[in-house]
Amino acid sequence: MDKLQIFYSTIEALGAIATVLSLLWAIKVYKSANEERGYLETKDNIMKIPQLCRELNLLLTEPFFAAIGNSIANELKELFVENQTIEEYSEFLLNDSSKNYKAIAIYSGLKKCSEVKQINDIIKQLEESNRNILMRFPLFGRALQKLSFYITTPAEQAISSHALNKSLAYIMDDGDTNDLLKSVLKDAAATGNKELYFKELAIYLTNISRMHLSGQHLGQRTIDLSYNMLSIVCKYFGALDETTIKKYSKKDKKTVKKFKGFDNKHAVEDAMEVYKKYQKLFSESEWEKLIEYKGRIIELMENDDE
């Protein structure tokens, strides 16, 4: 009986060991499959970055700015009191007592504008994609953020209530008067028609919203150049096979531990400092393009600073 009990005990022990080993194997397989899905998801997010930036760029056109101007103008129209003359309304807008009313109109106009919601949604998707990339490529991901900065910043400025509030203020922060606003309101009032008056106001607000893309500093040209750089970089990283992308992920995580931080003047220089570590991934012609685009962005930014 003792031998039989030992035999059964041994069988039970072996069975328990087999169960544990089976469980450990299942966990390993699960982790491996989960890791594989994670890297595939990261590759997808890398490829999404230039796509989302392109969508953002395509939105930042005349119809978008006109939609903002019209939406805010419609809200300002709600402040027009019955039996009030156009001249009296202009005086109201120029008076400091209308400050809060104008701020509410701008806020409501931006909130009701569907195009503004599209911009915010795309920026949110970009942030989510970058967060995923940063988990496996903490340094490379930061370099992508550095480049997308040239695209998201002017987009955010275009839908910022700050510049629009400033454009409708008659007494500026420095005490000077906003003569442009006064001139616009005078010309609008000269139409003698309420509808035409607010159309002129909408055109003024459209131009204010659009001005962030008209300059060299974070304007349309820097948007296009940074988009070109992102397209090149993401194309090469997105095309990596699973083994290679894992290898570069380990390299990136190892590099970031020794990284002392960025200290360049321009974000594009910070990005290229990271991409240089992966230079052998790019063809010679594509690498030369990256250098060219970097130089052109810096030139635009430096010219604007002068």
C-alpha cells in the first residue's frame, strides 16, 4: 500500500508540475503574442503620423478659416439689439464693457464650428499615436513630436481664442488702440446694411485666424517641410519587419537612458539629432532630403526672428 500511495502521489505531483509548466507556457505564448500585437500596433501608429498630419494640413485652407470667421460673426450678430443702429453697435464693440460678451461669442463660435472640432480630433489622434510610439521608442517618439510641432502648433493657434479675442479688443494690453478694428468697423458700417456689416466682420475674423499660416514662422512652408520629413522617416520605420523593429526598440530604450536631453535652438535640430542614430536605415538621397528640409525650416525660422 505504501508503494502504491507513493506511486499515486508521484503521479499527482507530476500532474501538478505539468499543469504549472503548461500554465507558464501559456503565459509565455500570451506575452509573446501580446508583444507582437503591440509592435504591429506601434508600426501602424508610426504610419498614421504623416497621414494625420496630411489631414491636418488639408483642413488648414481658406474654407476652414472662412468657417471660423462666419461662425464667430454669427455669434456676434446675436449681440445686436433690436432698434440698435449699426453705428451704435460698432461703438459697443469698441467699448471695453463689451469685452466679456465678445469673449463668449468667440468661444461659442469656435465650439459650434465643425471644422474646429475636426482639427481638435486630429490633434488628439496624433497625441494618442505618439503615446503608443513612446512606449516602445521613447527617443524616436520624442523626435516625431518635435517634427509634428511645426504642424500642430499653427493649427492650434488658428483655433485659439486668444488671438481672436485680441483682434476684437480696441484697447490693447500695452495701452495702444486697435486702429485696424476701428477701420474695419467703420468700413462695415458704411455698407448701411446689417447683413453686409457682419459679412465684413466675418472676413476680418477669417483673416485673423488665417494669419498664423501666412508668415514664415510656423507657417504653411514650415508645415509642408516638416510633413515631408515625417513622411520619409515614418515610411522607413513603418516598413521594418518584426525582428528589426524589436531590435531598434531595444536600441532606442538603451539610448534614451544615456541621453542627456535636447539643447538645440530648433525642434527640427533635436529631431535630426535622433534620426542620425538611425541614418543607415535611410537611402543616401532620402537622408540628403532630410538635411535639406531641416536647413530650410531653420532658415525660415531664423529669418522670422530677425
